[in-house]
Amino acid sequence: MGSAGTRALTTLAVLLATALMLASVASAAPMRSKPKPGTLTQLRGSNGCLVDRSTPPKGCGVARALKGPGPFMGSRAIAVSPDGKQVYVASSKSDAIAIFSRDRRTGALSQDEKAGGCISVRGAGGCAVAIGLNEPNSVAVSPDGRNVYATSRTGNSISSFVRNPKTGALRQLPPPLAGCISGLPVPGCASGLALLAPDVVVVSPDGDNVYAGSFFGNSVAAFARNPTTGALTQLAGSAGCIAEATAGCTTGIALQAVEGLAISGDGADVYAATALSNAVVTLSRNPSTGALTQAGCIVESALPGCATGVQLSGANAVAVSPDDEGAYATSLFSNSVTSFSRTVLSGGALAQKEGTAGCLIYLRSAGCSFGRALLAPEGLAFSPGGKNLYVAAFKTGAIDVLDRGKAGAVAQKPGAAGCLAARSVSDCTPARVLKGVSSIALSPDGRYLYSTAFGANAVDVFRRNG
């Protein structure tokens, strides 16, 4: 063989060896698959979490007025403004509402270093000054974005604030406009009925009414909202509240320890989750007056006047699907998510779905589907289109990711994509500072999810994939 042939063989051998080496490297390198739609990814570094300045940051950003966000009694402690510009957090141990500006492109949060970054009792922590905001546990923004409302357990109150549309800063309405309404005598607060340890607050879709559920009051208080000022006025007479046994209120049943409230998108019904009645209660709403009347209830143990359901022990939070065709509840002691069909033509009546579609429970239970990382579930949040339901599990310190099918049944995503938690929790995607996660909220565009972590004094930020 001549020199030219030898060189050709040598070149061929080198090319073959190189190809084999590249093939070997390619097979050894992990393939990065695209995240599945609906899954969550925590933002990196300090963009992925904010902790109170009294807490070691551990790679998170630092904020004020963030002690005890999203307490155990409360599953709506975080809210995103309708324009997506701000996130509001009820911080029970700070006696404050922390205010964060939101980058709508990246989802990251930042806080004004001055008084506009928070509002608190006596202006502690350099915040704006509020009254009646003692251990706040729930916060809601009006649909027009002009007002923010908060319930406070120790203050036995509901507080009303005007929102600055540019900065998101809050200013409490003055006493003549009932900027604070309390069930107990509190200086500067107006007097309200059936406000005893209020736990949750919601605003009707039309913005005409605000409702507050009281844990120890076993009641739901009803208020008319002035669309110009945002001021609240409790409805007159017995229309001002519905309760199990409170003089002056409309009488209801299965209302012991109201812990969760949700309003249907059509504004026709208010649903209450009641922890000691182990029930989900349907309250019909008069669209003209805002008054509530009981239309039904589903309880775990037989109760005259109610239907019977399963896995409702310690009913905690409730949410209505965006299509208005279903309602879903978490139950603290059952460690479950229960699913109900909603029938508009039957006055918003609920019926628990049959078989395993009716309940998803931690570990296993006869007749229910299987759930993971679901100890002491609290807050619920739907993606805007309703394809995913997210659940905060307080004791596990996890956020569970559920898929919702065409028939409304929910199932947890398989594998690690089905939950986010600390590395110590097996079979979940690792996430940071989720100890005592209780409340969650999605941005209006559905691209980002925000959560409170009571035990970590933190707010976490996640990108929603897909």
C-alpha cells in the first residue's frame, strides 16, 4: 500500500475514533427534557424566595413585615392585584400587610424600602400606620384593583384600604368610612356583628359585596361595598350575617368554625368550608342586595338538612373552578382534597363526585384516589384555565400539583413533578423555605405562583411551566 493509502486509512481511523467518542459522551450526558405543562419551577437565588429580615436569609432576599405570613388559621393570606403589579401578604406575627412590587415579565418580587412597602399596627417596622390589623390572616383585592381588605383574628376585625394603582401602597380608610370594623370594642373601629376571630375574606366578582368568615363566630358576615370609596357597610338586620347561633343573624347550619370561603364566578353562590362541622356549605347570594341564604350543605357525618359526603374532617379551604362547574375543598384532618360538581340550574347545588373522583387523600383510603405530600392541606389555587389545581400542605411543607380532567376530576401529577418540598420529603421536586406553607396565589396570566410559608417567615416564587 502506498503512502497515500496509508494516510487515508489513518485519517479514517481517527474519524471513526472521534465519532465513537462523541457518541459515548452523548449517551452519558443527561437529556434535558422540557418541563411538563402545569409543573412548577422555583426561581433561582434571591428571586425564588423572600424572608423576614429577622430570619437568616439562606440565599433568599430579605423583606420587612413578613413574620408569620399565612398563619395556620387562614388559607387566603396572599393575593395578587388584578393588574398583576403587586402581591399582598397578611403577616400575622408582624401585625402587618407586606406589599411587594411584581416584575410581570420575570415574576420576581421587590419591596419599597419606605412606608409604601408595608402597613402595620402603629407603623412598626417603618410601615404605614393601620388600626385593627392585629394578627391578620386573610387578604383580598377588589376586582377593580382600587381596594384591599384584610381580616384579623385577634382584632376580630375587617380592615379596608385604598390602593395606590401605581405603587400598590395602601392607605386605610378613615374612621368615618369604617376603615376598620370589629366585633369587639377597638378604638377607631366601627362596630360589626358576627366578627369573632374572622379567618377569611372574599370580594364578589361584581365588586358590590365583601364577605368575612369567622372561625369562632361560626358565621359569615356580609357587607355592601361602596364602589367609589371602597367603604364597607354591614347589611341591615339579619341580612348582615348568617350564623349557627348569633342573635340578630340569619340562622344557618353546619357553620361551625368557618375556615374557607369562595364565590362562584357568576356571583350567584358563596361556598364555606367549616372545620368543626366537617362540611362544605352552599349559600345563595342575592345579586341585588348581597344577602346570603342557606341553600345546602354536605357533611361527613349525618346531619338533618344536609347531604352526606366523605373525607371532610376539618374542612379547611374551598375554591370554585374557573368554568364554574366544580368546587374543591381541602380538609385538614382527612388530609384530603374533595371534589364536587356544581349545577348552575339547581341554584349552585353541589354534589360530591362519585368513586375515586370524589376524593384524593394522603397515602391511601378505600374509595379515594392516591395523593402524596398532602399532610394538613390548606390553601387552594386554580390556574386561569382550570387545567391545574395547586394545594398547599402545611405540615408536609409542600405544594402539590394536580391535573384537572374534562369531567372535573383531579389527579396528582406522577413522579417528582407532582409536588415541591424540602429535600427531606421523598419523591418531590426540591424547593426552598416552604416550612408551614399555607396560602398560594397565581398571577392573572397564570405564569407565576406565589406562596406563604408561616414557619419560614417567607414568600416563595415559582414559574408555572407550559
